[in-house]
Amino acid sequence: MEVITKIDEMRTRVLSVKDRKRSIGFVPTMGALHNGHLSLMRRAREENDELVVSIYLNPTQFDKNDDFENYPRQLDKDIEIIRNENADAVFTPCTEEMYPDGFCTHVTQDKLTDALCGRVRPGHFNGVTTIVTKLFNIIEPDRAYFGQKDYQQCAVIKRLVTDMNMDVDIQVCPTVREEDGLAFSSRNKRLNPEERQNALCIYGSLLKAGDMFASDIRETKEIIEEMISIIKKTKHTKIDYISIVNANTLEDLSSINGKALVAVAIWIGNTRLIDNIILE
Amino acid sequence: MEVITKIDEMRTRVLSVKDRKRSIGFVPTMGALHNGHLSLMRRAREENDELVVSIYLNPTQFDKNDDFENYPRQLDKDIEIIRNENADAVFTPCTEEMYPDGFCTHVTQDKLTDALCGRVRPGHFNGVTTIVTKLFNIIEPDRAYFGQKDYQQCAVIKRLVTDMNMDVDIQVCPTVREEDGLAFSSRNKRLNPEERQNALCIYGSLLKAGDMFASDIRETKEIIEEMISIIKKTKHTKIDYISIVNANTLEDLSSINGKALVAVAIWIGNTRLIDNIILE
């Protein structure tokens, strides 16, 4: 496996791979890899001739400095994990390489980015669309893999690819959970044992929404109130948002008819975690 | 020569050309072709296996509705002109094809777009960077050709390509002028005979700047004052801007040392024309 830090070297490799007409599966990550990333890499490994994984903690998608500073970092360990998944290359550029002096171009999006996390994390998705555009142009993947836990990010990137006429197939893979239901997230590493236990209320609230939907309850206000009460019963938590939205437009629903997304962002102590389920 | 109106068809052609390892030279235009465009097409024809020309009057880069509505249109004539230049394909999509319902992604740039035309045409360059990104993704050119008359546009697009890691070589070709010095522009077609005569003051003012520079005058204020007086002596003209800037950063200069751009935008009656020269 090649470990590549320079854009030029990555381009040389990509052009050689393209020349041999081999397909490229790409898993962009910010490192601190967990089972969710593993599922993306395995799927990409299966479906493509070459597997390229990037590790780049993109500063421009962090709306809070302390979140960026406290984000878990474990580059050497991550490279070993990727090696074990039989990747062909890992791309780990530094920030001077990605945002050199004079950098001044940005990819922005409205509509889909006005909802959910976009409402509470200003600038976050513009950071995402900009770095994903750059990575796609550098890696030229046939397919790129993202996790459904970041549902809104997936929707934004699918729209980016459609709007900008990028020739990349976006594959969204199911959320991977711990045995007790907590969605894998790099930020879980920040939780202390008590917080780790408290974090179960997140999936618990989503399961409750699923149960209510199964019992033919369609009024979102009624479902959200139940979810709020589950979170509020749990110590040291704070609700950032609990929303039920149209799964395509991400617009708030008053009652569910058609495919709906139940999405939550909850502070567990000082760590903000997100999760979601689809109801249809 | 193929005339293609659908993105899918264009992509099929591009992928087939790439498959045969033929290089693509691309000339994006808004139609109303003139000798300036011809020079771009001829250079692209020489330097590449395939020549693709686009004709698309991009509404999002017009800051004034009446400028968009009054922009000259001559699609059939343009297609014949391009056929005579031995192009392989002309791409003429409609706006529903380029900006379908739900379109919400934009490519924006700061710094370079704050100067010159960017200052007086808000949103113009964001329209340019967005459409150029789309066209580059659809056509995947090896080389794309632009005219120096649109110097700021060339600078913005070079920066776009660098910042977004696009694998396109941007070629800037010299401004082509009528025998009397007026730079070719699609908007010249709007001038009546008197205005056409008055428009000579534009190049006249640039020549004056060149003469003063040749006479070792370096203070930009002194040069600009002379240029203003030439324009003001001409009837039915209005100065939009006359600027002397660093040719790389486009920042205003108080005195010239190093490569400088003298750039002007002048209203001739109801038609706004731009032109520039480099001093070094």
C-alpha cells in the first residue's frame, strides 16, 4: 500500500490507474477510524479494482475551534487499519498542500444546507463541499462511499455531484452500531464511561420514534415530544435538534407521509453526537 | 461536426474520445462569435486532437437583466462558423439542462473577484466560476482557451483550477483587435456607427498609458488622469473604472514596479466595453 502525502504524487498514481482502465473506489475520512469506516472500505474494496482512502482532518468544516482541536487523531494507527483492509493507497495531505497561500475558491450550497446540522453549524457544509470537490478532482473515483449516519452530508454531496456534473457514483452505506445501539463515531472516543452510558438515549429516542411510527402515529409533534422526554430523562445531555423531515428535501414535516428522516443532534457532556433513522 | 445539446450525449462522446487517448481542446463561448473566438479555436485546433466549442449564454453571470436580454444571439450562424474551423463537436445546452430544478450549488471566489469588474458587477464572477466548473466536468478538456481581453476572468479561472485541483491547462490568448484598435467583443454588435467611432477612445486611452510608461512615468495617478481626460473628451461615454493593478493579485498600484495591468471598463452609450494592456 502506498502512503501518499503530495497531490502531485497522488495524481501520478491516479492517471496510471486510469490508464490501465482500473476502477477506483474512494473512502474519504477524517481519520480516527472505526467500524463504520471499515464497512465503507470493505464495500469499496469489493466493488472496485483499486481502493483509495484519504485521511484529512479538514479544518474548514469545523465551525468550532475546540471541536477541531479535540477531534481524535491517530494517523499511524489509521494507516495500519487501512493497510489491513488491503487498500491500494492512502492519501494524507497536510493543510499547506490542500489550502496553499492565496487559496480563495469555495463550493457552497443552499437549500439542503439550511436544515438540521446546517442550521446550527454555520459554514460546516461549505467546508465539506469544498474539500470533497478537491478530493474528487484529485482522486477521480468511479465510486465514493459515505455512511448514512451523516445523512445530510450524503444528501449534500449527492446534490453537489449532480449540480456540478461530476462523474462519481455516490454510495451511501448503512449506519454501523455498537452492540448496544450507539452509532460508531470518531467523537465517541471522547466520552467517559458515564457519558458513554448516557449516549444510549440517542438511539433509544430513535427506536421510540420507530415504534410510534409502527403504531401508526404520524404527527411529528407527538413523536418529537416523546423523543425529547427520553433525552431529558438522561443526565448531562442537551438537545441540539430533534427533527423529522422529508428525506429528500430535508424540509420539516408536520405529519409523515412518504419517506421521512428522523434526525437528532445531542450534546453528551461536551461532545455533540448525531444519529438518524429513516421511516417509510 | 456533432452538434450536441444534452449533457449525457456530450459525456458519451467525451468518454469515447478519452478512451482513444485523444486530447481535447475546449473553447467555451457565449456565442455571437467574432475574430477573437476564431483565434482561440485555431490555437485549440492546432494543439489538440479534438476541438470542442460550447455556446451557452449563461444567465447567472449577468448582473443586469437587460444586458442578458440584449446580448447578441446568432446560434445558427455561430454553428456554421465553428464548423468552418473544423471543430469536432459543439455543445449548446439549454438552461433547463444546465440548471435543472433544485439546482443549489455554487462555486465562489474572493480576493481576485473583489477588484475591477468584480467590484461593479456583483455576482458576475460567481456565475463564471460555477458554469466553468460545470463545463470542465462535462467536457474534461486537456486545455481550455480564453482571451486576454477578459484578463480578470482568466485570472479567476486559473485560480479556480489551482484551488479545486482541476486537471485542465488554461491557455490565455492575446486580445484580437479590429484594424483601428477596438478589441473584438460580442457587445460591439450593439454599437451604432457613431458609438463605434467613439469606442476608439478605449484603446486610445490604453495606448496613452503605454506611451507614458515607455517615457518612464510610473505614478499610476498621473497615467490614470491622462486616460480619464481622453475618455471624457469623447461624447456619450461614461467611465465605469480605469485601474492600474498588480497583474497577479489585481490589487491597485500607486506606482508601477513589476508586471502591471491597465484595465478599463467604459460605457459607450448603453454598451459597456472592457479592454486592457499589460505593462512590464
